[in-house]
Amino acid sequence: MIHLHEEASRCLLCENAPCSAACPKADPARAIRAIRFGNVNLARQWLDDVTPDELEAAEKACIHYDRPVRIKEIAKALPLPPMVDRLPSLAIKFCGIPCESPFFLASSAVSTNYEMVSAAFEAGWAGVYFKTICLQEIKEVSPRFDALHVKGTGDIYSFRNMEQLSEHTPQEDFSIIQRLKKNYPKKVVIASIMGKDEKEWTVLARRAEDAGADAVELNFSCPQMRHAGMGSDVGQNPELVLFYTACVKQAVDIPVIPKMTPNITNMSQPAMASFFGGADGISAINTIKSATMAPRAEVDGHRCISGLSGRAVKPIALRFILEIANSLDINRSERFGRSVDLSGIGGIENWRDALEFIQLGCRNVQVCTAVMQYGNRIIEDLKLGLQHYMADRGISRLDDLVGEQLPSFIPVSDMDRETIVFPKFDLDACIGCGRCYISCRDGGHQAIRLDENRRPSLDGSKCVGCHLCRLVCPVAAIDAAKRIPLSSLKRR
Ligand SMILES: Cc1cc2nc3c(=O)[nH]c(=O)nc-3n(C[C@H](O)[C@H](O)[C@H](O)COP(=O)(O)O)c2cc1C
Ligand code: SF4
Ligand code: SF4
């Protein structure tokens, strides 16, 4: 039997995919993308009514360098898509701005000129945080990126960049913003700006407003500015955050959204400072300071510390969002007299990632690295997946998901330590690889035995219920048993 996700992960996600070109009545490449981006349940719609001959032709046309992706097998294994009469709208207000969905391009390499942003809008993105505009001359290094890959699939799981801000003049960028707003009045265009002092912040914010930007994002967070006192130097200093936020607030009427740096121990301090400076929204996170050693990323024999993004940073970004949401009590605006809206960034690739940020209180999410890697087309699966999730739960307003998981986080001291959940082995699904045994033996509590048929069994007297075995099983053959009180175990 085919492993759908494993086979789909072999697909190279080709541009103008030869498999789909060979099979005009269906779109196997689109079906595979749905599997890759969290929508396995929806994938079959792109392979409906296709004949075995057409599937054969698609598979033959596959240009995979090793062997063709098994499109026929994938088609056979796909579940029937759910029947849904009408998909809910993803419309949501962010800082008072009506947005057709929460999905925005982040200020970065994906939002640097008119053509890129207009293509993203056409593809379905609801808005953009345009590449950060400043008054300094920006000169970039070459190469400017490095990446860590998932071996085998080539997917990038973390991405390091040394890029700074927009290389255009402010005049050029503000006229792009003006054109975007004129040609796409329903899309949201947010100008990301960075000044070096009060005057620069004020001037840039006013020019953004004059150009028709819907809001300004204050970049307090670029970790690799070559000019001191800018970027994350500001974000690490709550007094400066408060001061510059207040300056911009006084200068413009459009919403002001400071962007936080994760290169700090306690983000709540600058977040609170920006709130008291008058921020309407807060974005988090920018990239995390990091180092990689690959010679391919050296700049003339040298390296520097710079920002990490992509899949690997998501848990860190979620933690910061959670801390901001809790310190500003965003579920209960009465505490501070007014509310602030959160925009979540960091490692979002599919709708489940986005949902996690929304459930922790974000009304808006931004994507950079996933678009750099896979292109604007990921918006299709982001939107579809979230809409189907809402339909499945009978939710008609995205608002209802915002912050719904905040109460599930409690202080570590309040966690239940009186119960245990043992792992449960599905011996029909088990292939006898022994990975659970190895991990439990060398990294756990020596609680798994392998029998002569290589099948695992549990020694309940040693198992502490850590679930390492469940996490390493390559075929998901380990589940959780019922939670039971520790007091019911004789040994304890
Ligand atoms: C190549 C590159 C350029 C970036 N440029 C900017 C920028 O100009 N302004 C900014 O606020 N953030 C910038 N960022 C940070 C992103 O907006 C985003 O906060 C970060 O990459 C995390 O999101 P991700 O994991 O979806 O990439 C940049 C990121 C990358 C990878
Ligand atoms: S041609 Fe092969 S590798 Fe390319 S998109 Fe189609 S299935 Fe994937
Ligand atoms: S890791 Fe999973 S598949 Fe491998 S032996 Fe353990 S239960 Fe079986």
C-alpha cells in the first residue's frame, strides 16, 4: 500500500507540471500539492473523472530525476472529498481594516516590487506588508541566503538571510504602494518602515499615509542592520519602542503596527511598551539571530550572524505570540481599556500552521519563507484548508477561532502530575523497524521489548509515559491509551 504523504513528498512541485500537461482532464500536480499542503482530504477533486490511460500518461510524463511519482497509486489511495454546500468566508477585521482573509505576504523578499505584489494579489493573497522602506542607502551582500534542508525531499526547514531593507528609493516604493492601492482597492497594503530617529520615523509614516497605505508596520526587528541604533537595536529597548511608536501614532491616522524582534528574553516588555505608545496592532516575529557554517553561504570567505526563518522557527514564534496575548490579555480588552490586534509570523507553510497562530490570538498572519520556497500558489491551500476546517466545525466566522486555544496554556507549575498515559501499539500497522525500541532503550526508560517477530510490547513497570516512542515511529503505529491516575499503578 502506498504511503500518500511519503509519495507526495517526492514530487518536485514543478512549474507548469508536465504530469498535468499530459492529462488535460485532471490536474495531478494540483492534487499532490493539496496533499503536501495539508489538504489530503480535498486532493481527489483534481483527479475526478480521470481515466486509467490518462493517469498512465501523467505518470509517464513525470520528470522526477529518480523514478516517476506514482500518480496512479496516489489517485487510488485518495479519500473521497467531503461534501460541503457552501464554504464559510474568511473575512476578518485587522486593526479595523476589513480583510478578505487573514493571509498576507510578510515584508521581505516576497514583497519588493509592484509586479510581485500584484501577482500575489491575483493569486489570492488578501494583503501585503511591503518590503521595509528607509532613508538610508541599502547595499546587500552576495550570496545573502543559506538553508537547512530535509534530506530526501529537499524541502527547506530553516532559512538564514542576511538581507536588510528595500534597495529602492522611498519615492519609488511609495509610488508602488500608491499604484497598488489604486489598482487593488480591496486588497490591504501596509507599508513597513524603519527610521533612525524621531524625524525619520515621522517622515516615513506620513509619506506612507499620503501614498494611501492602509497601515504602517514599524520594523523594530531586523537583526542584521549595518546601521547602529536601527532594527532589532530598537526592538530590544522598550523605551525606544514606546517613544518611536508614540511618535508615529502622533504623525498619522492610519493604524500603527510595531514588529517585534525575537532576539530578546522577554518580548512582553517591548510589546507592552508599544501598546502604551498607542500601537493598534503588533506583529511577531522577525527572524532569529543564527549562524550557519556552509561554505556556500560565505561572503568572500567571511560569515556573519543573521536571521533565521521558516518551518523551524514556528514553535518559537507561537511562544512569543502566546506571551504577548497573555500579557496584553487580548481575549479581555476591558483589562487595559482597549484591545490590540496581533499578526503572527514565523514558519507558516500550510493552513494548520496559520490556524495555530489564529487560535493563540492572531487576527492576521504573514508568510515569507514558504512563499520564497513554493511560490504564491500556496495561498490556494491556505484558504481552502482553513475554510474546510471551519465548515467541518460548523464555524461561520473566523473571529470565533481567534484566541480559542489561549485558555489551554497554563503555568508549568499547574500541569497535572498525578496521571499517566501509556503508549498503545497498533501491531497491524507496525512494520517491525524497532525505532521505538532503540529510542526507548537509549533515550527513554528501557520499557519496550521486541519479540522474535520484531513487534514491540510495553513493560508498564518501567514506562513513564513520555511518548518518545510515539514520536519516532515512522508509520504512526503508536497511539495513546487512556489517561489513568498514577495512584492506580501498583508500582508507584
Ligand atoms: C529574505 C528575507 C528578507 C526579509 N526582509 C524583511 C524586511 O525587509 N522587513 C521585515 O520586517 N522583515 C523582513 N524579513 C522577515 C520576515 O518578514 C518574517 O518576519 C520572517 O522571515 C519570519 O517569517 P517566515 O518564517 O514566514 O519567513 C525578511 C525575511 C527574509 C527571509
Ligand atoms: S511532473 Fe512529477 S515531479 Fe513534477 S509535478 Fe508532476 S508528479 Fe511532481
Ligand atoms: S517504531 Fe513503530 S513501526 Fe517501528 S517497531 Fe515501533 S511501533 Fe513498530
